[in-house]
Amino acid sequence: MGREPTQKPNYEILAFVTTNQNRVLSGKQLTLLANDEEEQKTMTQDIAKAMKADVVQLKSKDYLIIRV
Amino acid sequence: MEGQISVADITLIVTAIITGTLARVLTIKEDYRQYPSYPNGYIIHLITGFVAASLGAVAIPALITKNYVAVTFLALAIQQFRDVRKMEKNSLQTLEETEYTYRGAAYIDGIAKTFEARNYFALIVSFVTALTIQLINSEILWLNIVAGSVVGLLVLYFLKRISKGKVVGDIADVKPGKVEVRGSELFVDDIYVANTLGMENASNLFRKEGLAAVIYPREDHFRITLDNFGQRQAILFEATRALGLKRYHFTRKDYKEGRVIITLVPIIPDQDGLIESVKNTPLLESTKKSHAVLQTNIVGSE
């Protein structure tokens, strides 16, 4: 359920999966570089299943694996 | 025999206890919310109801025998009922992690208060029953019993009427919503809801099995109640409780028209059941606002 702006957000970014090397930056979350879109999709799905998490696809086509 | 309780007193106390306990039995309902639906839950509340009724029943004989100090045990009753509220609150809070979604603090507070109040019902009903029997004080025993029970049950009916809360269906219309998945974004009736459907299996699941209800407040000021986070959490809880939850549940409010969206992937795909459970969700005490007191007073306040 979406939390309201007045409340403390409870999201946790577990992983960021991209195909663009320039967007691989340091941070708390795991950042993975995929060779192509197919690999990117498979990696995202595997991690999301294992972590029982949700997936957001950004407009840049990168995937964000989050847990509420 | 001096020192022994008379038949008239026994009749008064027993009738009052039975009527008071009956009041608790009649208010312990297992409804669409399915709570309390377990036998131990029933026993706990029936026993506390019996104790409450006993306290109300012996108050009159205590006063008549000039045992005024004994009436202070009513303070004990208040303490006991507060403990009932605390017990109920703790119990529901412990269960929070095991439910499909959270009831939320506001809803739990409301339920706990209701359980406390229903014990007062038992106490008041048994007290009034005892008082009626004492006032009539007829030679005919069964006349006392019948009169006491009838007045007690009338008081229960009155108490139930005044304590009856409203439900979402009283202040809003609830209609089915059209679920649409565009890429990884979820829309209901063209209102953006969430973007966490990034994987194909997630978007396909919602597209095939997702259900949505849209709440339309009948008056603009009802938005204050419906937009409340605790209220929406309670609505979502009732929806998931009624239909089960396979995966994903969201609520969203539309700022423009004040519509509230409830959407989920249920275990039982019952659109009418979803609408009914949303309509029957109680309006929480903590979210209620009296619109009348917000009206401008042109004369000025005292």
C-alpha cells in the first residue's frame, strides 16, 4: 500500500539492474550490470523472486527491486 | 434465618445477572468481519460479560443493606473493562504481522473500545434490571422477573441503537473500477495507482485477476473521513479479509474529485463481495468529524 508523504516511507531498495555502465554507481543497494535486456530481465526476476520483492521499471528501462 | 440471603434477593440478583449476560451474548456477533470467530474468543468475552453483569446485579442489594462502601467495587469494574480493552488491543496488535494487511492502529483502537463499551452494556442492563425488580417489589415473584427482564432488554435495545456506528456505504457510493496495466504502471479508472508491476508476470497477474473498487464520497466534506490513512487501511483490511489476497494490494486517493481506489489481486475473484466488504467497513471513531460544528457562526461564539 502506498504510504503518504506525511508518513515515514518504508521502502527499501534492494537492487538496481541496468545495461548502462555509466549508471553503475556506489550505494547501499546492490547494483548489477547486465550484458543485454534479456539478461537484465532474468536477473531482476530471479532476485525479486528470491527476496519476495517488487519490481519497478524506470523510464530509462533500468529495473529497481524494492521491498515495502 | 438472619444473615442468610432471602429468596427475593436471590431472584433479583440471578435475574439481573442472566439479563446482563444475555445482553453481552446478544452483542457478541460474528458478522461479515468474522471477529471474534474462534471459540476461545467467545468464552473470554462471555465470561467478562458475566462478571460485568454480576457487578451490576449486586449493586442494588448492597445499597439497600446500607453497605455503601461495597458500591466502590464499581470502580473495580471500570478497571476490569479497561483491562478488556487493553487485552483486546494487545491481542490484535500481536496478530498484525500475520494478517494479509495491517488493520492499522486506528481500527484496532476502535475495535478495542467497542469491546470495552459492550461490557458496560452488560453492567448497565443488569443494574437496571435489578433496580426495576426492587422498585416493583411485588409479592408475585414471576411478575418481578418479567418486568425486570423486559426493562433490561429495552435498555439494551436503546443502548445498541445509540452506539451503532456508521459504515462507508452510508457516506459514499462504491462502484467497480476498471483495472488497466500500462507497462509497469497500474491505473484504475484512469487514475494512477502504482508502478511496482515491473515484471511481466506481475503485470499479467494484475491484468487477469486484479479487482478494484472506487469510492465516491456523497458530500465533499466526507472526503475528510475517507481520505484518512487509518480509514483507508481499515477498508483495505476488510477487503483482503473478505476475499483473501493472492498478491499486491494498493489504495490511492484522487485529489481532484476525492475518489478513493482500493485494488488488489484476491484469492476469490468476487467483484460484488469486494464492493460489499468496502461498503460495510465501519467508519472509525478517530476519523469522524462533525460537519455541523464546523459551520460558521455569524452571531459569534460564547
